[in-house]
Amino acid sequence: MTDLVTRAQALADDLLFPAATEVDLKGEVPSSHFDALAAEGFYGLAAPKEAGGPGVDLPTIVQVLETLAGGCLSTMFTWIQHHGLVAALTTAGNAELRDRYLPRLVSGELKAGAAFAAVIPTPPRLRAERVEGGYLLDGEAPFVSGWGVIDLLQLCARDGDTVVSAIIDPVAGERLEARPLDLVAAQGTATVHLVFTRYFLPDDRVYGKIPHADFVAGNTFASRLNGCAPLGLAARAARLIEELGKADVAAGIRAEIDAARLRLDAALADPPSLPAARAAGAELAFRAAGALVAANGSTSVLAGRHPQRLVREATFLLVAASRPEIKTGLLELFSRN
């Protein structure tokens, strides 16, 4: 276990998990959680050493993400959005944007969110029209987390078959409407539905343009990392089940977690297999949370108890960062005889 993973475990066990019930009940992550992540260097997780980050390998990143997800899903899910912009700016062609924002993003002084899923389907849900000096954006970004917490928003829109990637200020106005969403779980993620109406995006906020096909292909790594949250939740459920005296059940769940992790890693070399691997991880989290409810008994359904919270969060993870292929895989798993 690396020092980074050890520090993540300490944060999850000593700060995040003890407060997770209160975060769930209030629907708000305290700023001290994000401050603690910044103080430990976790906002620079995706950055290479030359950019001020730790330059860690995939197994370490996976362990950190799973560990924090098992501490407090709302905190982890909000924080993880930040790393897409960090990773993008380390290789971006727009040196001015990189120099202006990357050091403060790595340190956690600035916190970022992400809105890129709207460009994946065809037709896209967020369109970019080329005009003098930039683009006009029309459409929607259905789920954007961290509203009111983040300082910058990584945004992608489609101009025909080209994906335009940019940074905007997460501020609602006449051309940008933010509609708060009432979620069944992870309300602390402060997730909103954004609506763009002839929103002007200047050229100097654009950091990349790539073909749509290349953009979709390049999302394999991010999709694999999105598979960490369900496994982290399942691991927390297994830990609580063991504390209830059901060590054999917990051991079985942990064995499945290890197998699911290996399957996700293998899918990096075989992208068509990734949706099925993602579906298997999400289904495992749902079963693990259900097993915790059964092991704990009737008090599981009381408000403020961990079992019912984990079941609702596992429900959230059935659809979070999902794709049609993952949905198909889940339906197959749920309907098997």
C-alpha cells in the first residue's frame, strides 16, 4: 500500500465515513472535506510529476478512488469531476489556459467540474455554432455536479463532427440556466441540469478540438475509472457486514470485488468489453448493499442508518456515468435465471 493510499484510507475512515450520514441527511458536503482533500494533495492526483502531481500509476489511482468512494460517495463523486480538466490541461495546446489554471487546479486552490457527456450521443445534446471570435452554445448538460462548489467547469460541445472542449465560469445567467436536481442519493453532489441558450464561448477559453470518433474512443480510461465508485461502495458494505459477524459473506463480496477490478483493468486493452465490466461492478455494489440490509435487519430502513444510505447510493451508481451499453448489461444481469 502506497503512502497516498494510506492517506486516502485515513481520510475515508476518520473524516468522510463518520460524517457520511449527516452529509446524506443534509444534502451538503462540508467545505472542510474538500479542504482536507486539497491539503493531502488529492486534487493533483491526475497530474504528472512535471505538472506538480504525484505521477502515480493506475493501481494507485484505482485504490484511492475506491477508498474515498467507500468513505463518502457525495464527496468522492464531486471531487472526481475535477480530474478531467487537470488531465486535459496537462496536454492541452492552449498554453495560456494551462499556465493560468493548471498549477492552482493541482493544488486544489481551484476546483473544477465536468460536463462532457452531452456530446457523446448523436445528435448531441449540446451544440456549438461557429461565429466570429468563438462559438454560440445551445442545448443542455443534464447532470453537472459541484454547482456552487466548483470554480471552473470543463465543458464539451459539438460543432458538427468536432468536439470543442473549453473552460467556462460556472455562473448562471440569462444565457445559462442552472436547475437544481432532487436526487434519491448523493444529494450532496450539488448536481444541476444546465440549459444553454445562445451562450457565447470565446476562442480564448477553448483548449481543444478533436473529431467526435476520437473523443469517444479516448473516453475508455475515464470510463474505467468511473467503475471505481461501485467497488468502493461494495467494499464498505463488506466491511460493515463483517463487523456484524458475517465474515464469510464479507469474504465472498471481497472476492467478487477483486474479480470485478481485474475485469475492468483488462477492458482497457479491450474497450468493447468495458460496458459489461462496468455493469458487473454496478450490479455487485447493488447486491452488496442489499446484503448489508439483510445482515443488519429491520433497523436498516431507518433514516440516518448506513445500510439504507448505501442501497440508495448503489441505486445512484446504477445510472451515474452510464451509457446505453451499460444499461443493457445491467438488464441482462438483473433478468438472468
